[in-house]
Amino acid sequence: VVLKGKLFYHYHVDDLESYKDPDYYKYLSLSRYKDDMVGGSLASDIKIADIDTLKFALQYRRDKHEERNDTYLPFQEAISFTGSFGVENELKPMKNLALVGGISYDWFNVTNSTQNQTNKAGDLTGVKSLKKPDDNAFNPMVGANYTFSDGTKVFASWARKIRFPTLSTLYSSNS
């Protein structure tokens, strides 16, 4: 049995100074963007027999994005959770032939999303809650590869996979 794992944490803050004129004399505002992600993955290979290997994988991530268009405004916030669990089996019935089949369950859930509401003068008039997507899917895959005696490899596969949007794609005011 082989077991591999990885944990990660990423945090950064970006500031954007805006000016009313191209010469940068008339200061307008300071926008701030804060992002942090935390998550991990775990993968396992289990040799069932000399010709058969079973693989498991689990990935999970929490993503948080905060932004505000000026220092007097509260941060707009979005939080999502993304995960995937997969199982794959590799069977080698002959020396040069490998057959692979698997399935994964993938999910995405936004638990919080807010947007500041301002009037034409830029005064804060309220904070509204935005739509919170929640999606999941089962994704199958099959494949085969053959290695010739001269080292040439031929392979074929078919798979379906879902891709979830990032928080900045969903909610950024700059999109």
C-alpha cells in the first residue's frame, strides 16, 4: 500500500490604487482584495494482485475571497468548498497491456456571498446576499494502453469531468 498526502494554505492581499487622471495626481480610491485557500489531498495505491492495482484519491479545498472598492466600504465576501473523491482500477492482463476504469464524485458549494450596494455618490446603501451555487457530479473514465517491444506506446481513453468556476469568476466586480 502506498499512501501520499498533501496539505496547503495560501494567503495573499492585493491593493489597487486608483486615480482620476492619467498623471496620478488626483487620488480616487484604494481597493483591496484578500484571498485565502486551505485544503489537502490524499491518494492511495493498493496492489491487489501482481496484475491489479486499486487507487483512491480525495481532494478538498476551502476558498475565501474578500474585496472592497474603497477603504470606507465593508469587505464583500465569498466562501466556497470544492471536493473530489475518486476510485480507479488498473488491470494488466498481459505484459504490455493495461486497462483502466474509474469513477469520481465531485462537488462544489458556495456557502456565503455578499455584495455592497452603493448609490451614484458612492455611499453604502446596503449589503445584499448573492446566489450561492451548489453542484455535484459523478464522472466516469475508461482507458487502455499497449506498449510495443520497441517502446512505442498506443493508448486510448474516454472520460467526463466537471469543472467548477472560481470565486473571482462568479463574483468579481471587475468581470
